Amino acid sequence: MVSHSLEFNPGASTAVDASAAFQNDYFSSTIGEKTRAPEPVTFASAAVSDSPAGLSSAAWSQVSAMVAQGKEINVSTPGDGQVPDFIVGADGNLTANPAKTAPNADGSVTIQMEGKDMGSLQAAKELKIAVIQEKIRYWQMANPNETNVPQYLQGMLAAAQSAPVGGDSQPQRRPEAASQPRPQQQEVASPRPQPASYAPSSGGGERLGNANIGSAPTSRYRDGSLDASGPIDRTAIPRPVEGDLAIKGPPSANPEQIQTFLEKMGSPAAKEAGFSQALYNACTERGIDPAVAVGFFLQESTCGRYGRGHENKSLGNIKGTAPESGGTDGTFRRYDTWAEGARDWARLIDESYAGKRGFTHLSQVIGVYAPSSDGNNESKYVATVKGVVENFKKQNGNTAIA
């Protein structure tokens, strides 16, 4: 037992070579002086944890080996709607899913716990926790002289341990009728107004998904003269990158890099003291790459320059009332500070999308957050966010950073 509820079950050690795990972004990062240091978390040993409930020792050895190879392990249940790579049977062993004909493009592995009963849901939660503990164990093995576990790993573990069984989020203020197709409507980001509603721009601004980059259009909805926000450095806008992207992972950018990017975008949030650090902390404490949040911010409102995102200090239009300040514009949440908006966005993605729905990748999130049925271009949205993440990674030699 250790501080901060980072619990480990000691067991017999194994002769697993942990070096391969640290070729992956998850294990090449330490949290340095640039990050607000959490209270130190220390561990007495890096002993192998016992296999979690519902998994045989042989199956747990397989999972541990995957973690050592740097693979991202996703845990699902039959109700999540995912196609798993492996299924945990009643005997606790892993069986390859014959319906999965090709591996995931990003190298991740999805393991499904069979059954929808409470015991199976509890076993799925325990496996999620055990996988993160195993990540930490390998980090300790590779860093024997370090006692402070990276903050993003601490955040991932804390989120997994505090998640309710079954991944259900906290009760919503306004439950939705069963006949409605989109559950928890107030938790779903609203679509932006469609381009047809905008007056033509004399500046010929470039289109980035559904967001206008460059010279903003002038209409009753958008104010195209936000001079106080500063000009946009168009050369700093990353090119979109096709493909999917994992929502959770180590940080691809530090607060200083985020701040620099926002300043180049002429973002009003860049003028709020401590915002970039607050965004970084809000995301990493929940295991979310903060670069993903920056990508959403760019796509939704050109980093807060236009639309209701600007008016409400919001990373993305979320219906309802702001949980911290209680603000609303009648439809969407209005925040007192940009930092409050960042914390609420991270909470929404972590609890409602990753937690409740079991989503692991950006395309899954966008399918609900900004669906094509509302006039959004889902693939372009994903490409925009991925472009931002990849751009930050290139700045850091394609590795996670502190």
C-alpha cells in the first residue's frame, strides 16, 4: 500500500525485459520542472502484481508482456460496441477473436471481458487498473533511481481507480428520454453553425474542418474584427494528418509550447495568466494528451477567436450549465475563465466519452461530439486534431515530453 491510493499487490517477480516498453511514448517521458510538481509519490518496490480478478496467471503474463512491448491496452465489455483482439473467457484465459481480421493501425490491443453482469464489469475495471499499474512497474524498472512517478501515469491510475464499475459517469441533471437517439444531450458538444450561414470573407480565409482560419467572416454570429486577440501566424497552422488517434496518452507538448502556439493563433486564452499550465494539468491528470485538447480548441473556434467559444471561454460548445461556476448562455456552458473551460472539457472527454462510452480513439469521440448528421466533416475534424498532435511531436523528436 502506498500513498495517494496507488495500490500494488506484491507477487513473484518475472524475468520480463522492460526495455522495449520505453520505446513507446508512454515510457519515454518524465515530468520535469516545467510541470507543476505534485506531492511526491514513492514506491517501496517494483514487485510484480498478482493477476487481477477474472484473469488467469497465464493470461496476465500475456498482458504484461504486451505492456512491456509498449502496446496500448484497451479493456472493453460486450456493451461497448468495440471489436476486441482478445476475449477473456470464463476460465480466465485469453482467446484470439476470430472476427478481428486485422490488427489496430496504431498497434493498440483491445481485450474484452465477457459478460454484462456486475462481476464481469468489476473484473473489467480491475484489469484497467492492473494494466496501468503494470505501466508504472515497468517505468520503475527502467528508472530505478527515481521515486516520483510521472504525473500523467498518476492521473491515469487515479482516474481508473475512481471510475464507477461499468464506467458510468455521474448522474446527469436532466436524464434523456429513451426514444431520443443521442444520450445525455447536455453532455454532447453542439455543432458549430454551418459555413452557409456566414457572410463571404474578403480575405479568403482558409477552411480547416468547419473552422475558419485566417480572415474571419463577418456575420451576426461571428465577430471578424477581434483585433484584441492579435493576428494569426498562418505559418504555424499544422497540416491535417489522415488517420485515427488515441485520446489518452502521454503529453506531446509542454505548457510553454502550448502557450507559444496559442499566441501565434492570436488566441484570447493566451492572455489569461496560467491558462496553458491549467490546460496541461487538466488533461494530464486524466491521462489525456493536452495536444489533443489544443487540436479541439483550434478546430472548434480557432483557439477561442470566434463564435460562442470566444464568448463563453469554451474549448468546445457543451450544452448545459458549467459545473464549477454555474454559467450558461441559455444553451451552452459559459465559464468565468478559460482555465475553467479547459477543466470541464477534460472532464467531459474522460468521464462521458472514455469512461461511460468506453471510447479510446478520436474517431469514436467525434462520431458523437461532432457527428456528420449535424453537418460536420468527421474525417477532417480528426485530421485537424491529429495534425496538431503530430506537429507538437515533431517539435520534440517524436517522443513524449515533460
